[in-house]
Amino acid sequence: MWYVIQTTTGSEEALVCLIKEMISEDFYKECFYIKRECARKEGDGWQIHLAAMFPGYLFVDTDKPKEMYMELKGVPKLTKLLKEEGETFLAVSEEEQRFLEEIQDRQHVVRRSLVQLDADRKIISADGPVGLYLSHIVRQRIRKRYVLIERELLGEKRNILFGIRLEEDKLADDD
């Protein structure tokens, strides 16, 4: 089962490394944060980079939440466990975990989705994660190459940013 750990935005990678270094894998299967592909216009093309999909949040897959919680208490100041009454730290619901598994690849990266537009530049179809949640789009910024999808996650309704690409897009370093 997945659980959430909150940390300082921007320190996700450092905390994942620290947990892997300080806590035995006897207590967890995997510790990770989810990244997303972002596109930035550069000259005639697009520069692609990775950013945290959920800044400040790590995920831990463990069958021993109480033991893992006790181990995490020994990790320096970076962590604040998300608690719910009666639980050691916030469990990701089965539905939320299924959603998160659907949108990311094995490296925990949410890839940009190829979208098709109509004459009014509205998205009519898409592959990848955006295609799975097309009806949940609440905002689209085609020029900036992203959409916002509304989804219940970690106990609240959130607008989640997904990268998109068009057929005619080329990368900045393509010749």
C-alpha cells in the first residue's frame, strides 16, 4: 500500500536518497516521487525537462506502515508525515493509487500526451494520461503545452498539471 510523506518543495530527490540510505528495505518496497515532463519554448523548438508532479510529496510503498513511521522519525528534519486520525501516516486510497499508477511510467515519470485539436484549437482527442482523463480537463493552455485535470487526490479536489505535445512540435536540439 502507498503512503504519503510531505517534505519541503524542491527537496524530494534528496529525501528519497536519504531514506534509501538510512532505512532498511525490510520496511518498504519503494520510495519515490512522481515527475512530469515539462516543455519550454526555445527558439524554433521545445526544451523538455522534468519537474515534480506533486511538489513536496513523496510516496512510500510499504506493508509495514507503523514500523516505517518509526524509522522515518529518525530521518533529519525534512519530513512531516501526513496524518489522519487513527493512522500513522496518510494512506493513498486504492482508487488514488490506481490513478497514479495509470498516469506514470516505471521510472515514475508522467510523459507528455500527444493531443489533437479541432479548428478552434480545443482538444478533441489525446493519447497517454491526458487521453485517459480527457473529460476531467478544466483548463487547457495549448500555447504553453499543458492542461489542468481536476481530480480527487490525497483527500481533496486538486487541479493537476499535465504536459501535452502537438504532432508538429519539434525539440529544440532537433535539426
